[in-house]
Amino acid sequence: MRLSRQRRMVLELLWRERSHLSARDIYEHLNASGRSIGHTSVYQNLEALQSAGVIECLDRANGRLYGYRSDPHSHLTCLDSGGIRDLDIELPPGLLARIEAETGYRIDSYTLQLNGRPLPGHPALEKPSPPR
């Protein structure tokens, strides 16, 4: 895949923001920062980057969101704010074995989609997520 100027702009924004953005968010962020790019170019470049496995795409009820990670990982969605947090979670081997026994499938990979609300006063909410 050729890394055009526009693809580089989209990737740099996703890596810098480290969040899940819509195509419209990306368009607005780039143009607000003086980087001229059209709606169509944003969509085409996001599609190309996602198809190549460079970024992730999450289909949500209110549209698609794009993230900077392409490796297998899970997500936690806040039911209050709608914010999405990337999680690196490994299920216990015993649980995977149980799932395999109940389904008859060997689990090669998995992602979890967790939904919840913040626990008041929880220390994990006070500190920022560690950089990757």
C-alpha cells in the first residue's frame, strides 16, 4: 500500500488522538488544523487503511468509528458517555477450554465487547491509561 500524503495525515491523527473517531470527526479535525482534505478522500483513505489491516473499524448503531489499532483487542463502552476504551484482556485458559468443550470449536482468537458505567471513586478512573 502506498502511503500518500492524505493517508499519512489520517494515520497521524488517529495515532495522536488514540481514540475512536468517525470519518466526520477525522475530516473536521484535519481541516480545523489547516490540513485540507475532502470528505470523499477521508472515506476512501479510511476504507483503504482498514482493508489493508492498518486500522480498525467499529460498526456502531450511530455509524462507523475508526481506531489506530489493528491488533486483536477488546473494547469497553461507557453506557453514560458512549466513550470507547481499548482493553488488552486474556481470558483464563480454563474458561477458554470450557467454551471449546461447550461449542466444539477451537478458539484461535477472540475480542470482547464490554458495556458498563463508571464505578464512583474507582482509582482506575483517576489515572490515565498507560501509553502503548
